[in-house]
Amino acid sequence: MDTRWISYETVDDGRIAVISLNRPKQRNAQNRGLLVELDEAFRAAEKDDTVRVVVLRGEGPSFSSGHDLGSREGVAEREPGPGQHPSYQSDGGSYAAIERTWRQEWHYYLSNTRRWRDLRKITIASVNGPVIAGGLMLMWCCDLIVASEDAFFCDPVGSRLGMCGVEYFAHPWEFGARKTKELLLTGDGIDAEEAYRLGMVSKIFPNDDLEEKTLEFARRIAKRPTMTSMMIKESVNQTTDIQGFHNATQAALSLHEMNHGHWQVVTNGESIVPSGVPGADDFLESGVMLPARKNEVWPTAGGAK
């Protein structure tokens, strides 16, 4: 594959495909080019009948820091000019106001993530370091998650961007309802051990062993007959859809876009988040994200768990 923002390879005689997010300096923030390439990579693995398991990982110290909100490449992709990504003139990109945001976010943040969730292969997210906001979406769409000891999971868009969570709203299914409310209202996160206790993470490995241990885990899963794997995945995904997952994520995006529309009105069309709104925290001055502590209202680094 001819890619710029990701890498794709197969190992074990093609039975395992490894997709690596490859923007380590930006902590694998998700610009549009990366998301388009990721979709193509998932599709390549899906088409390849030799591939049984797909591993999604990130180069560098962080699996993904979420949506790209301001890197040089991310800004160039959005702005009119020679560097603009062609997707910003399709799928609603040429429309005005909140219609543009709604159509674009439905396509590139919700629809594609649900498509990856239903990929006809078993997928494993191998995550390390901070996994922030949109990074959770890439992780949650995978069937299994393994984490390094330093992994940290946080969606701070409520506390820092005035939003009701990210576009693929799987939070109540992953954290539980009350924990979701706490984490979104405070902006706190959870560490790998808490994620394991909640059942969100299957394995925790030492940081230096994460890559090899993930492949070992993938090899074990790849031993299952392809029909068995597909039916297990389908039965579980169908169960959560019957419980309301598909409709709930669709409905949550509508609330997300109404939230954007609110801030667009409040800021007189200047922003879809509370930029410069009195009483709203400045995103870049909000301090370090910390794990929620059961005995602390304001968690501190290194405090009691």
C-alpha cells in the first residue's frame, strides 16, 4: 500500500495483518489523511483471505491522542488551497454551517468507525500511553484490546471542549453508565488496571513487551477456524445491537451535532466549540489529564488509587 500516515504489513505467512498509525511526533493524532488511509488498510486486510487477525497499533509513545485539532498538516488539510484533502469537498464538505460538520462527522467519525467494528476479521487494538478522545474510538471499534502498563484512557471533550463525548459514543457500553457520566463531567480518565477491572482491556503487558506479546495473543486467536471466529464476533455484535448499541450511537451523534450547533450560535458562528466563551476552560490551558481516584475529588498525580 502507498501510504503516508500509516504502515501496513502482514506477518506469520500473511495470517496476521499489522496496521500502525505513523504520526509519532503528533502522538498519532487523527488527521483526515490518516483516517482515509486507515479505512483503506482495514479494507485491504478484509479482502485478503489469508489474513485472520488484524492488529491496530501506534508508533511512538501514544496509541492516539485523538482528532488532530491543530497540527500544521491537519490545518492544511482543512483549509482551501493546494494542501486541502479532497474529502473536504465531498460528503457534505462543501455545504455550510452545521450541515457540513454533521455530514462530515457522520461519514469520517461514526460511519467508518462502525464499519471497522463490523470488519469480517478479528481485530486487536494494541494500545500504549495516553489514549485520548478520538483515540478511544479507534480502540473501541476493535474486538479485543491489549494495553501496556502505562496506558491511560480519557475523553476530556466535555471538560475542555464543551461537548457531550466523542462522535462514536460507546462510553456507556465500555465504562458503564454512571462511570461514563463521572468521567465526562470531570475530564478524568482511567489507567490500565481499572480498564482491565471493567473488562474493557483483555491483557496488560510491560511497555517493552507490548508489541511481541500482542503478536503472541494474535497468533492464539488466529488458530480458530475463520468461520468460528466470524460467528463468535457476529453473535456478540448482534447481541449488543439488539440491546440498542447501533441505534444509540446513531442517536448520540445527533446530540453531538446539536451540541456543536449550540456553540456555533453562542459564538456567533465563530466556532463549533466554546472558544472564547466566558466560563469555558481554554483547551490548551486545562492542565494534565489524571486518573479518577475513588477517594479524591480533585485527583493528583501519584495520589492514592
